Amino acid sequence: MEITHPGAPQPPNGLQVSLETRPPGKVELKPGVDHRLRIHAGEPMRGACPAQGFVYTQGDVDLFPAGMEDAWDAREPSTALMLSLSPALLRRAAQELGLDPERTGLAPRHMFRDPQNEPNAWALEADRRAGHPAGRPYAESLGLALALHLIGRYPEAQRPRGGLTRRQLERVTDHIEAHLRQDPSLP
């Protein structure tokens, strides 16, 4: 993989930005700690994954939540804007929205369009390429806007909270153990 703008400084705000060009061939995205957004930026690229064939065109977006891995075969070179958002940045955005940051995540998505957010992504790339002339607050505000948008548009399904209290679980377990010879019912 070639980073087409190597060495440019990154803002210390939980956000990494790069413009990447990959040759044809197998692409393996390893699980990472950050949430990743990939925006196709080059010529159309044909490819295939185990589920289907596809053609990426400029502006097609993939969203890879933290920990997700993926693999595909690219039949042509591809250029993409890659944005990596730290879990801390996502938690901050969740707090700003009044959500529980420990229960807020992103759902994986492939080949979708997001014209509302694409200008922010490209503004971050232009700022990175220019060496962050507007300073940290500019990149931080765009990064936070990106995270807020992603949480609002592509949230992970909420996991149910709680379960039985310790005392309730003890009562259920005691009841089952006391009636093992019977056919216990849920009520």
C-alpha cells in the first residue's frame, strides 16, 4: 500500500487521516482498535468478496467499526480516503448527544453514499495535507462533527442492558435446584 501523502502531521485528537493507493490484488483489513471510514476516491474499481462482485465508484463509502476485519480482491488499483476515529472520540460524541458512551457503537456498512459527511472528510484531508494551518481546534471540530454524524446515521444496534440482579439470579437458581426432579416451567 502506498500512502500518497506520507509524513504529514496528524492532529492529536483521536483522528487519523490518509489518502491511500493500493495495487490490484488481495486486500486484508486487519482488526483495529479504531473505527474506520473508507471513501473511494479514484477511478472505478472492480473487485470481489466472498459474497459478491462489486464496482466502487468515487464517493462510495465503507464503515468498519473497531475490531472489524474484512478482505476483498481488487481487480484494479484503488485510491481511498481513510479516516480512523478513536474509541475516545466516539465516546465524546456519544456524550455530546446525551447517549451512554459505553453502549454506543457503529454498525458496519459497505458501498453506501454519504453526501452530507463527505465534505467534512475531504476538509480533514486538505487540512492534513496543508500541515494543519488552522490548528488543532479546526481538525478537532471536524472530527467531532464526523463522529456525531456517524453515531446519528449508522448506530450499532443497542445491546440489552442488565439482566437479573444477583439476588434474582440466586432465587431462580435455588428454585431450579430445589425442583430438578420436576419439569420446571418458566412461571
